[in-house]
Amino acid sequence: QVRLVESGGGLVQAGGSPRLSCAASGSIFSINVMGWYRQAPGKQRELVASKISGGSTNYADSVKGRFTISRDNAENTVSLQMNSLKPEDTAVYYCYCNAGTQPSYNYWGQGTQVTVSS
């Protein structure tokens, strides 16, 4: 079991640069991937960015060059630095991780609202 707790978010003006953080606890030794999804009203949840443990990162095309994901293994946290925010980035942002080996499981944070005002 892995527990994820997010912080950050809130109301931001367009062009702003907030930072989201997520702290993991529990069976953190088994984490394979950590990342962020988001869900806007009336839309499906979509991947924003992910980072494989000790490996590569992946970004949605819509955030490439604006968002940066980072992971601190010592602190068991994953962060999302968001720059040049746009109103269309408004969504609930969820921290997630995949942990375990055959089988592996996905875990989710409670979500944090990011609202970008124009």
C-alpha cells in the first residue's frame, strides 16, 4: 500500500508558476512510476507527466516545455513545476504512482484543484 498526499494548487493568474508536491508513504520501496494526472470538468482524466524510478520522464504534448516533473527519492516526493499557466490548465490534479511487481497497482492522491484565471 502507498499513500499519496498532495499540496499546492489553488487560484493562479494566467502566466503564473505554481508548484505541486506529493509525498508518498507506505510501501515506497516498490514504487515503479510516479506522476501527475489531471481532470478538467466534463473531460476524462489525462496524464500530465510521469517519471519512472531511476528512468525517463514523459509529458503530455500540451504541457511540454512548460511543466517539469521532479522526484526526490530521499524525501519520497514528486513535484510538478508548472510555468506559463493557461486557463485550459484548470483542472483537479492528481498525484499517482504505480507500485509492486507482478502484480503492480496504481495509487492515487485525493486531488488538488488548480484554477487559472485569465
